[in-house]
Amino acid sequence: MNRRSAGFVAALALPFLITACGDDATEAADPTPASPAATATTTAAVPESPAAEGSWDSNGQPVNGGPPGADGSTGNNLTRDHCAHNQDPACPEGSYLGPHVVVNTSHGHWGHDGQPVDGGPTGADGSTGNSLTQEYCAQNEDPGCPMGSYVGPDAIPDPDGSPHYVQCEGTVCTNPNHGAGGQGYWDPDGEPVFGGPNGADGSSDNSLTQEYCAQNEDPGCPMGSYVGPDAMASPDGAPYYVPCEGTICTNPDHGAGEDPGQVDGNGDGN
């Protein structure tokens, strides 16, 4: 092939080479989009595993934020002692026992004369060892007092003799023998005081023990207090009852721990 022929062939081939290079560049810069199915697979959100529900350990400390509150909130990190002494909606429903109940031997409560024992009950701000009397807390809004203990500046002891304070008004003040009402409860031994806590049917003065209510489905017992016919006092010394099963029965020294479904010192479920 002479020079002239070779040049003619090269000129004919050049457009094809330019076209081929252009196609490669276009593919590199703008690849074919993935199919909708593939896109959906790569962008779909991975379902999250449900968060573990919190509880209290055998010392009354919150685990995973503690059990859910009555208002549905979680992760409050409130101790069992706080919830036993404070009417706090962030605490589990039924966990409030009253400031006279001994929940944890390392924390205090009010004696039946309203004086602080071992520092008094836990305050609304979580503090302990405030040594504030029940009368002071009934008459003063102090965060060191249990939530719900404040009544008013003229609060007086309940004339019916129960360990509560009431507003000084009407016949409550003019006639100290006038019963202002009051609700009973179970003492730390599970015995009824002033008739014991109200029953699920609203009745009072049933004088039913906590043990009886843990072992019997009785409308005169607080709702949630029933555990089972073999219910026994919690081996960890906390004031509630647990089912007699497994190592809890075979080994009385085995701590039963805490569970949101167990019964507290007031016979209410957590």
C-alpha cells in the first residue's frame, strides 16, 4: 500500500475511534441507574430491635433506666426508694408505698410519730438523710420532702389518728374528734394498719395482710397484689412477695431480684 492509500484508510478510521472513546467516557460518568428493586434493598431501614425494658435490681437501683413510669416514660433512673416515698408520675404505677414504709435498710422513713428515722424518707429531689419531720413537710414545700407530702401552711395531724396530715378547715379544726378520713396501709411486716390499703373494689378496713393478698385473689385486696397461691416473701428482704419457684424456693438465700411485674410493699404490681 502506498502512502496515499494508507492516509486515506487512516482518515476513514478516525471517526470510529473518536466515537468509541466518547462512549466509554459517557458510561464512566453516567452509569446506568440501578433498578428500583436494588435501590429499595439498599435504602430500606433496618428494623431496630426493641429496647430492653428496664427494672430495679435487688438493691432498688435502676437497671436500663428503671421500670416504665405511670406516665409511660422510661429511662428515668429513679430508685425504688424514691418511688416508694414519692407520688411521682415518672415512677411505676403502684410503686408508691408512703413515707412511713421501710423499703431499704440503708435509707430512712418517718416513724408513726412523724419523726425522721435514719434521716427520713427520700425527698422529691432524690436526697436522703434530710431529717425533716412529717409536720414540716406537710406545711412547707421543700424539695427535700417527699413529693406529695405538702398539704398546706395550716396542715394538722389527721384527727382520725392515722399518720396523715390534712388541711385545717371547717370541723376538722373546730372539732378535733371529727374524723377527716384517711387510708390505711400495710406496715413493713405486712400487717394492716388502720384497716390496710383499699381493696380493688374500693372497700377499706378489710384488715387483710399482705401475705394473704399475695396468695389470694380477693376483691378486698389492692389491685395487683395477687402473686400466686405459693407466693412467698422476697428472699432479698424487700417488702414484696414473689412466686415460689426455682432457686427462690430451693435456696432461700438466693436473691429474687426485681421485676416490673412483681409486687411492692403496698401490694401493688410494678
